[in-house]
Amino acid sequence: MEAARRLHDNDQLFEGLVKGSITANRLDFAKAALAVRSGLPPEVVVRILGPASAKAVVALDWRAGQSMDCTVLMQTRLGHINPDIVLHGRGHHHPLTEGEMTTQIAVFAEA
């Protein structure tokens, strides 16, 4: 978590670093980076990634300020979503409305 915070404080915690961490199977760092980028506590990020909810993972990606390029990878590798039910965006847009994503985050933040 500290490494992710340091990188963020130095404006070096980019989406590509998160994506590369997931690809390299450095999942603990990826989760910490998502917590820092999203401003959510690490335990909320873990809750979001736990129940295999594609909508929740898309909302986390959005909250972390990431593009759709990383969302499918996050859904399959971090959220353990079956590739057959992964949510895909429309162009570079997330597949849910801002209201839907805000609601998803709120549900897991309150749990």
C-alpha cells in the first residue's frame, strides 16, 4: 500500500502501471493501486472484487479514473468474472451510467 501511495504522491501511479501489475500477476499491488487511485479504503476494494460482480468491478475501474482498456482485464483477473459475462464498454465509455456506478460503489462501501 505504501508503494502505491508514494507513486501516487509523485504523480507516477498511472493506469498502465496498474494494468501491467495485473498482467504480471502482482495482484496485491494492483489492488493497493486501485484503492489509492479510487480514494476508497483497501477493504472496500477487496469487497468489490470478492463477489464476482462485473458491474462492481466496472464501477471500481471508473472510480479509479481508468479507461475501458483496463476494465476487461480487471474483471477477469481481479474480479474473477467469467469471460462470457464480462461487461464491455461502448467505445471508450464504461457500459454503466455514472449513477449506476456510483450506486455500485455505495453498496460495497456501506457493507
